[in-house]
Amino acid sequence: MNNQGTHEDVELRRAWADANAEDAAEQIREARTGGPADRDDNASSAPLWATVLAVLVIPVAVLFGSLAPMATDSCGPDNCSRALDGALALVECSLFTTIIGTPALLLTSWLLPRRMRYATARRYLAWCALLPPVTVVLMVLGLPE
């Protein structure tokens, strides 16, 4: 009986080891981290949100930036302070960046390959595309006297 009991114990141990080895191999496959060549499943989330926000913010920035020169109506073009003239020049530069740079950054974030190695660049490009229109709005709201 001792010999038969050991034989059954050995078989049970092998079965247990085989079952655990399969479970361990499955857990390793599931926990495997993606490499830089793996496909990014969330590749369109940052460009999508940034594009939606840009569609909302860009018209406001263009309107505010286009109406900003009206701030010189009270002082005339020759009698305005240097601070106001400098701020209006920065608003004009930021408005140009909004019209040209924002669509270029958004388009680049959409066109980057859908790989994990480009995930960070895609996020930064998408969210940095919103900086010029937000800058225009904030600068116009804070124009000096």
C-alpha cells in the first residue's frame, strides 16, 4: 500500500504542477506589458478630446483676437501705451499661431502611427494644440490700459 500511495501522490503532484504551470503561463501572457511596437488601443482619445475642445475654443479666440484692435479706439493709434501696443502684437502673433499651428498640431496627432512608442507624443501634440487659442482668449481678457 505504501508503494501504491506514493505512486498516486506522484501522479497528483504532477497533475497539480501541470495545472499550475498552465495557470502561471496564462497569467504571464495576460500580464505581459506591451512593447513600443504594440498597437495602442487608446490612440484616438487624446486627439478626439483636443479636437472637440479646439472646435469650441478656436471661434472664440478668433472673435476675441479680431476685435482686440478695437481696444485702441479710445486712445487712437498714436497715443496708446507701449504696453497695449505690445500686448496687441502678441495677440496678433498668437492668433496667427492659432489659425496655422493648432490645425497642424491636431492633424499631426491624428496621423501619428497607432503604436505605443508614439502615445506620449500624440498626447502632447493634441493637448499643446489648445495652447494658442487659450492664450489669445486670456491675453485679450487681460489687455492693459
